[in-house]
Amino acid sequence: MSSSQPFHLSSPITGPSRKKSRFTYRHLQLLSQSSTSCPLRVIALIDYDAFYAQCEMVRLGVAETQPLAVQQWQGLIAINYPARAFGLSRHVTVTDAKTKCPELVVQHVATWREGDDRWAYRDDAARHIQTDKVSLDPYRLESRKTLALLKEILPAPPVQKVERASIDEVFLDLSAQIHGVLLQRYPELRYAPYDDPTERLPLPPSTALDWHADALVDLDSAETEDDDPDWDDVVMNIGAEIVRGVRQSLYEKLKYTCSAGIARNKMMAKLGAGYRKPNQQTIVRNRAVQHFLSGFKFTKIRNLGGKLGDHVVETFGTEEITDLLATPVEQLKAKLGDDTGTWLYGIIRGEDNSEVSSRTQIKSMLSAKSFRPSINTTEQANKWLRIFVADIYSRLVEEGVTENKRRPKTITLHHRQGAQTRSKQLPIPQGRKIDETILFELAKTLLGQIIVDGRAWPCANLSLSVGGFEDGVSGNKGIDMFLLKGDEARAAMEPPPRSNTATPNPEDTRPEKRRKLVEATSIARFFSRGDSGEEPEEEPIDDFADEPSAQDEVDTHEDQTHKSPDLQQQDIAAYFCQSCQKSIAETDRAEHEDWHFARELQAQESPAVKSPANSRPPGQISTKPKRGGIGTRGRGSKPEKGQSRLAFG
Ligand code: TTP
Ligand code: CA
Ligand code: CA
């Protein structure tokens, strides 16, 4: 059997005269499964250049060389590269920008305005900060268009693994696709001698790899360009080739340019993408990781841009990765907690085995407005609630809520006065269609509850969010589904094929059957959460709208007096499960389809990923610090709003 030892890149298997690769047939097998413990894995991050500015250029059909900036109220939030050549940046005022670059096209973002039922581009928006609210819909839609194209270009899932990381960023796990290319180009890799997966691979041909015009970051001090390549270099080279093709198609079909980073994990890919811009790709080979990292402050790393990073700086009195490298893991653990300490120890060594998760789905939607000056009446607040509802509802429609593909369970109103934030939450009644009227009624009820508590006015910020999304269809089809059209969508909606084991009767509520159903459901849930078991992420969009500073985090200091109890079902709607040929209560639909999904997954699962327990490499703990790792809610886990905002650049 194969070795269950985790592979350490830092301890290459070298001999006096190395005739074999450091990698084994088992590593190739892990590559084909996009395993996060595979030392040959290749991850890419695609980040669109001056994204909002490009969206406007495409929409307005301006020439590529035309300097253009996107304005939000009195500030600039995106500046295209021709405009950057004039020294323009986000910190320049609109007036200064026009002085520095007289031919600059300045486009204000679209806004919602009280009384209108749609956002629109308006010439007078900048003067209406008090009556308008920014709409990011145009950019969201473009973001989705590019994502849909990406998914079309890449091989179908499960080989394809794509994760939308923010409005203009997408992670690709290219491992399985590269595995296919490798076997095609190097047939000698197909069969392990003596069927022994621990056998080391033959070395790749020693001819120099052609990196075209790609940026390569410098190698670690112990490495030289004269060293013969090993398979980790070859896979990066193939990854670069794939990404080059993807970028070309994005440009040819949609006219968007992007920069990309290609590396062994998400963290290094993200750092690589920022290395050379615009319209370039950077490869961080394994042999260059440590040298590349030493050039960064750790606060530039994903998840370390926010409070966690600040805390680490305070604790260790440095921002330099190099300084932290000297700190023993025990000390990191003692100061930061076991999980966060271990995670940080790995991260500064360029280790990150977080998964590229295609199952990321929108988990909440938020619409917010900061008031300057503050507002003082229910009437004023209601006007904003109406806009929030219209904003959220249009996004819900896009997410397939009207077709009952997914629906949120709760609605929350956050209210800020000075530094104090309060929020109230209500369940969204099940069993009836979600529309603007019901959302508006709920929002007004929530506001009423805040008013009853007192100290409602003056109010500096209101935000409305819906969350707790549940699938109306099985598995991870949410995001992908609405990108599909017509027949495609119908085909994808088809229930999973019957498996050849006996079909259970999910209506059967005998304890044994019930228990199995629950188990299967939790397996499906597990898979839908990636390997951490945490709640899936929020909508992966950095929502800067009307939130000019990171201090407006909405979900700190929550005062959720109304936890959402499940509402009693009045009318029990039913749907027909094609696989079971049975009618199932609508309320049980998600669970039922989860069950099919879990079965399907189990049937498809490759031997190495038999159960959730070994979807992580043996002997390794999660690289993600758990929530509360350093004693504060949410720190150190998924980037919080503020963190992602800071890490955004
Ligand atoms: P970024 O990817 O950070 O920047 P960018 O795409 O404009 O430029 P680059 O070529 O350097 O990647 O952000 C993506 C979009 O998010 C950006 O076009 C506008 C928006 N954004 C804001 O609204 N406010 C901000 O503070 C930042 C950083 C971005
Ligand atoms: Ca960008
Ligand atoms: Ca970005």
C-alpha cells in the first residue's frame, strides 16, 4: 500500500547523483484527484485588471488606450492602466485627476434612487449621495459573465475546479487537468513499475522549459536555473500554458484583461498574481517560494490583512515574514492559540492546503447605506428600506429565488448609532413566494423593533441582509445553475441518476431509515463546506458600496434578540422526485436532494477520498485557524468583510 506520510517539500529526497524524481506515482494519483495534499498541485488566481474600469470601458465601448476612471461620490474607486500612466490612483480627487489627465473619462457608478425600481447610470449621481445608493450590479453581472466563460473553456467538472474569490478574482485548481496533459505528453508516467505507487517517477527530460513571456520569480538561494527540472516545474509550466489560453479567450470573447498567479497553493497564487500587472502572469515555482515570500510583509498575505495580522504584529513586534520565520511553532501556538499558531507557521513557509472549492455559494446578501448627516425619522428610514429591498430582491431573482432554486431563511436589519451597532432578525416565512412586498414588510417590522428599544435616532447607518440560504435543488448547483440557460439548465436540474443500490424511500420515517438520511445529509453538507466543516462563505464579493471605510463592519456586537425558529408550515407544498418516483413534501426537498447528492458523491468518490475524515492529508491538521482562535469572533478564519477589503489590493 501507499505511504500515508505527508510529503514535505522542505526535505527533498536527494541522492549523490539523483536519477529519479522527488515525486512518486502516488503523487501523480493525488494530482488527478486535485488532492490538497498533493505536492504537485497547481493553483492559479486570476485577477482582472482595474476591474470596474474595464467593465465601464467595455460597456461604453471606449478605446483600449483611453484613460478612464470610475467615480463613486467624490472619490475614484478604479483607474484603468492608461490613466495610471498619468499618475492617477485611488487617492487622487476627481478634480486633481482631471487636471493631471485632461482627456480622462470619468464614469460614476450606477445608483439606486428612491422611486425608481431599477438602478441606473445617472449624470448627476455624484451630487446625490444623500438620496442615491451605489449599485454594483453592473460589475456583478460582468463578473458572472467572465466566470461563465471560464467554466465553458475549462474541462467539465470534476476536473474543473473553480472558485470565485471576490468580484474580480477566481481561483482555479488546475491539478486534474494538468494530470491529463502529463500522461498524454509523458506516457512513461502512466504505469508504476511493479504496481508500486511509492516508486519514484523517472525524471522529466532535462531540456529547459519554455516560459514564454511569463514572469518567473527568482529562485531560492540554494537553487539555480541550471538545476534540472523536476515534475513540479513541468506541472507549473503546463499550468502556465493553460492559464495563458484561458486569458486569451477571456480577452478575445469578452475583451477583459487579467493578471494571474500560478503556484502550488491559493496563497502563493494570490501573491503571484499581484507581482506583475496588468495583463501578465507570474509563476511561483516551488523552488522560488521562500525567496519570493521573504520579500513580503506577512500582512500582505490572504487572511492576514486584517485584525489577525494586526494582532500578530502587536504580539511579535514585526511585520516581516523573515523575522517570524525564526519563531518556533511552540511560541506561535502559545501566543496565538494552537490552530492559529500552526496555521501561521505553515503560511509564512508558503504552505496552504486550503481547497479550491467550487461549491462556494452566496450565503448572504447585504444592502447598506451610511448616512452623512445621520437620519432622524422612520419615514426617511423606510425610504432606504425600500431601496435595500429592491436591491436585494433583484439579486435574489438573479440567484434563482423566484424559481425556488435557493431561498434565504432569515432577514436581518443592522442599525448603527455612533459606535454602537444593533441588529434584529426575523425568519422569512416559508411556503410562500418571496417578493418585494413581504421583504419590505419584514424590514419595517425589524425597524419597528429597533425603534421600540429606543435610541433609534439619529441613525448613522442602516443595512439589511438576507441569509441562511438553502438549496431548492441538490448540491452545489446554485451558482452554476443560473449561469446555465434553457436546456442546459433543465438538464442540470435533472435529478441524479439512480444508483444501483436499492433506492430508499425517504418518506419512510422509521428510525433506521431516518438515521441514514441524516448521516447522508451531513456528508453532503460536509462536502459542500470544503474541508473545514465551517459554514460556507458569504457572497464572495467585496462590497465597498457606501462603505468607504472598513470600520463599518456590520456583524460585530450583534444583538440578535430574534433567533430564527423554524416557522410552522401552513400549506405543505409537494414536489415530485423523479429518482424515487414519489411525491415529497417541499419542506423536505433540500434534505431529500442532499441525500441523493451524498449518494451520488459516494458512488463517484475515488478510493482516496472515501470519507470526509481523509479528505485532509493524514497526520495534518486544518491549516485554517478556527473561528475564535484568538478569542474574537471570526478572526483568523475566512476573511471577514474588513479583512478582505484590506487584502483586496
Ligand atoms: P482590485 O482588484 O483591488 O483593483 P483593480 O481591479 O481596480 O485594479 P488591479 O489592476 O490593481 O487589480 O479591486 C477590484 C475592484 O473592486 C476595483 O476595480 C474597484 C473595487 N474596489 C473598490 O470599490 N474600492 C476599493 O477600495 C478597492 C481596493 C477596490
Ligand atoms: Ca483587480
Ligand atoms: Ca482583486
